Amino acid sequence: MYSEKKSGRLDNGQKSYKNEHPKIIEMKTKTEWEQDILNITTTINQEFPELSKYINEMPLHNSGNEEMSVKSLEDYFHSLEELVGKYSKTHIGKITAKKAR
């Protein structure tokens, strides 16, 4: 018989699943994604206005398929997040630069 160690592993090296619950993933709503997009575009306009030319209008889908619309908003948000993430590694934002002075 195997005994459980404090590390959460059994003596035989296998992971113990005792008292573990699966993670519940909550999906964001269309409104939440729209708010996230507004927040990140505000950050882009304030910190890195030179990137504003790369900001497209929020994707719209009138197909009645809410799931497709939410997925489009999520994809768009992540594309903005990636744009800011890559750019900010090599550039200092306007607000950040003023604080550093």
C-alpha cells in the first residue's frame, strides 16, 4: 500500500487526486469582452498612441450566433493584448516615461 507524502505525491511517484476538484472555467460574456476591449484600447491610446492606427473597430456579428460573436471579441482582445505586449517590451509608454522623469 502506498502512503501520501506532503508533496501531494504517493511514494510510488504518482500524483494523488485526493481532495482535488476540477477547475471550473467561467466564460466571459459579450459585455465583459467589450469592456475588456475598451479598457485595453484606452491603455493603447494613452500609453502608446502610435499604435492606435492598428486598432480596428470592435468586430460585430449580426448572425444571431452569440457564441460566434463572443469568440470574435475574445480573439480581438487577445490580438490587442499581444500587440501591446510585444510593443511594450521595446518601447516605453508616454505615461510611464513621464513618471520616470
